[in-house]
Amino acid sequence: MLTVALPKGELLKNSIRLLQSVGLDFSAFLDSGNRQLQILDASGQAKGLLVRAQDVPVYVEYGQAQLGIVGYDVLREKQPQVAHLVDLQFGYCRMSVAVKASSPYKSPLDFSPHCRIASKYVNCAREYFQSLDLPVEIVPLSGSVELGPITGMSEAIVDLVSTGRTLRENGLIELETLYHSTARLIGHPLSYRINTGNLCELSAKLREVALVGV
Amino acid sequence: MLTVALPKGELLKNSIRLLQSVGLDFSAFLDSGNRQLQILDASGQAKGLLVRAQDVPVYVEYGQAQLGIVGYDVLREKQPQVAHLVDLQFGYCRMSVAVKASSPYKSPLDFSPHCRIASKYVNCAREYFQSLDLPVEIVPLSGSVELGPITGMSEAIVDLVSTGRTLRENGLIELETLYHSTARLIGHPLSYRINTGNLCELSAKLREVALVGV
């Protein structure tokens, strides 16, 4: 039986809607009273695992789930050994460099070489500033990254921006976009290659649905 | 002015109570309507920063906060360059190895060398199994670690246990304790050495209060 790893949070609702369109019903995960992290789809064809977004690629990499849905941002940051199958065309957001609106910076190229950048995405941030040949110091934070510039610990942040509301509320502005992100269907490479549980057909169906829009 | 980094979550209430006992009032952080992550204590002597537990040592290491309160588990996992000042004697919990109650294992020494261990505390887990000379594979998860053994992805977990309720609810039992953890007062090494804002006196007062019990 196929197992699909689904991400808690922002992408869950659309992920469930998408899977429903190909006959897999995991809507029980949306019940407010649900405490189960593992359920069978209503037709008994597949199992759903509800895990943190960052853990989706882990379950897929280890083959515990053959399919998973997760944001491109997580894949780009963690570089897991999974097959990128489909751009699902929802969950649009961008990875951006932001600074205090009151700062003199007009571009990341204005940053001094000893500048500090706070981020949850340390690999993405490092890669970006290396590409600029700017040897900044990356400060790893796990939440409320906007406190970096507010407290003065860092000159800038690299963070995921969706509506931009959090930035605005904290007096920050975007200087540059590193990349755009959407939800992705990922697969366990070996399972995909040997087509476990008709994985390839399911993936093709999901690609079609994603193109039309969920 | 001194800045104190306080951890969101479990340890917040007792941390605030402790600081109140030495005249620093950050109880505004406990108001359900509070959205501020940075406040002045009522007497205007110090600033409080409300951040994720894992980020407390980051703010202290970079000297953005001179003092912080955080669980020993975080310090042990991240090994930040901070001064360990006081064992605050609250927030008792333990780092344990747990397996399915139905498994045949009686001790971690029974694990096979290719065993998988899921954990949020990958460094603690790695260090422990290295001390046993058992070359297990550590699977890094960021939440719901108990799903590791339940789904069969891992034979065991290394996780923080407080009451043991989560383990029981998931049919897991503890095999061994790696170490015990409590809340700790940490300081920025240089600030402590030069006694910024009478840091040493405050730390000594907190040590006295902690000994008596908050």
C-alpha cells in the first residue's frame, strides 16, 4: 500500500484537496478534533502520514512514504535525496532578503563584509551570499527571525515571504528575492523507479490536475 | 541596560516568576493578548526578549542578550559559547531512549548495529550511541518523533520526556536515560567577565532564589 506524507500547516488544505481529486481522501486530517497522525484513506488504497513540513522529505527519503508534498523552500534548504515529481502550483511564496525600512541599504551588494544575516534557512542564505562573494556571517534562528534586525543582532534576514504582512508589521522591507517557492510532489526514488503501487500513474494524474489548478 | 532572553513554551511561567523575585517584571509576556516579543520590565531596569527556546543561546552568544533562561537539553544539543551560570531547579525532564512496548529490546545494547534512531536531538543521540560503540543511523526529525517507531522507520527514538504521557499514548516505553535536564541561567561570557549592568550580582541573587525554590 502507498503511503503519502502530508505537511502540517499552510499547505495541508490544498494538498488534501489535490489528493481528493485523484480519489485519495485524507480529509479526516482537517477535522479539528483529529489527533491521529496516521490514517487510511476512505477507499482503503493508501495511508496518509501527517508530519511537520521539514519531516516530509525525511519520510520519503527513507522510503517510509513513497510520496510526499512539501514546499520547494524545504527541498532547497535540506537537499534531501528524493525525486522531484511535480510542481503543484499552489503555496506560492518567495525567499527574500529583508532589512529595516529605515536602513540605508538599497541592495544586498551594499552590505558590509562583516554583516550579520539572521535566517532559519542557513544553507539558502549562505549559498546566496557566496554567489555574491560577500563573506557575511549567518546567524541561525529557529523562529521570529524579524527580531534579528529589530534587536540589532543582524543587519538583515533571509526568510520566506508570502503576503509580506509580517515584514510590514515589523518595519522591514524586501531588498531582493533569492527564489520563488511552490508546493512540490516528491517521491522515493527507488519506489518511483520500480513503480510501487502504481506510483507513476498517480504522479502523472496529479501532474495533470496541478496544471489545470486545484 | 541588561537584556534577558526568555524561552517561549514550558519554561516561560517559572522563568518570569523567578525574575520577579529579584525585581524584574516581565509578566506582560504572559498576557494572552500580548504580541510583543520585546518589552521593558516594569521598573525600567531591563529589557526582555521572548524567543524560541533554541534561539535563547543564540541571542546570548551574540551578546544581544546578556542573560538567558533555557533548558539544559538545548545547551547540550547545540553547545553554544555561553557561560552556564545557575541550575534554576525547575523544568525537570530527561533525555531518554524509547522503543515500542511490544519490541524485544530490554536495553539499547540489544540494538543491532544498523538500527535507526529518530530524534530531534541528533547530536545527543549520536554522542550516546558512540559512547556505546554502536554505529546506529540517526534519523533527524523536527517533530512527532514517536512516529518513527510507529511507522517502522526507526527502531527507537531519543527524546525529551517529562511526564511520559506522550510515550504511553503512543505505546512506547523508556529503556534508558541519557541525562536529566533542568532550566539554566546562561550569560554572555564577556558581559559576565566585565560585569555589564551588575550582571554578577543579579546572577548571584538568582542562584540564591533557585536554591530555595521559586
